[in-house]
Amino acid sequence: MAVGISGGILTFHEEIELLHFGKLAGLPNKILWFALGLTPAFMYASGVVMWWNRKRGARCVPVTRPAPSGERAAEDIARVREP
């Protein structure tokens, strides 16, 4: 239990109230809670960016075909190299 301003022992409710209003640890406590409050927004934004990049990247994947074999291999390679 924490000790109050008057020297008495605080109840749990009083401790939580001080923590809630940022009076228990002062400015560092307020900064911590502010940063923790922004965390969900940053996680949401990064998730949207990751989803968008994955969605956009799916359209840009080139279609691959099996490598040619045998007699056609030389013809296909020559055709690809022609300007």
C-alpha cells in the first residue's frame, strides 16, 4: 500500500485513481500512457500497409512457365534473346 499525502495508507481505489489521473508517477507516467495509447493506432496503420503491399504484390507476380527441354530449348532461348 502507498502512503498518502496526509501520511495515511491509501486504499486500492485511491491508488488506482492516482494512477488513472497521472498523479502517482507524474509526467513520466503520463508520457508512458500516451505512448501506450498510440500503440493500437500504429499497429492498425502498419497492418493496413502490410495488407496493401501484399495485395498489390499479388498482381505484380510474373507468370512462370516450365523451362523448355530438348530441341525447342535452343529455339526458345534464341527467340527470347532477339530484340
